[in-house]
Amino acid sequence: WTTMQTPNVEDLKPEELESQLRELENSIKHLRRSNIELTEFLREKEDSDLRQAINENIVYILKQEARAIELRSAMGISPTNTLQQNDTLQRNDVEQHPVETHQGSVSDREQRSQEDLGLFL
């Protein structure tokens, strides 16, 4: 997979900010849904590849949420309200579909991932 250079928010026009934000929000929604589905499969049978995919999705979601906060801030939207809303949605997804492992539940790992990235929700 290739890494594209992410433009600085200061270099984007208002319509580009909105477009990127919509794309990110859609991607985050689909990654969360994917994690719920993968979690359901893990309930039936442990699979290290699925577990790795969930963990990678969580990290990617956090990165995308950080970028979405940048975009919202550039658009004059309060990041505090957005963080609270995203945190509630994310916790509801995880609480409805927890998976216990030797490494802790998905929500435990998600919290550790957030702490590692310096994100405290």
C-alpha cells in the first residue's frame, strides 16, 4: 500500500475541508462496522489474523479521528463536542461487542492505544 502525503489544512479550500471530513467520517464509520463484524467472528473462533486486523483498524481509526479534528478545527467546529460524540459512539460499539483475550478486551486495548498516542477521551 502506498502512503499519500496529507495536505496541511491551511492549504485547503473550505469545500476541500468539507469533502475530506466527509470522506474521513465515512471511512471511520465503515472501519467501526468492520471491527464489530470481525469481533463477531472472533466470538465463534479465535483467529490471530482477525485480531490483528481489529487492532490495526483501531489504530487507523484513531489516526483518522485526529485528522478529522484538525479539519473540524480549521472549519471552526469545536473539537470538544466532536470528541465527546465520537467517544460515545466508539464506546457503545465496543461495549456492545466486547471480546476477551489474553491481552484484555478490545476496549482495554483501545484505551491503551489511545494512551500510547496521547489521546485521552
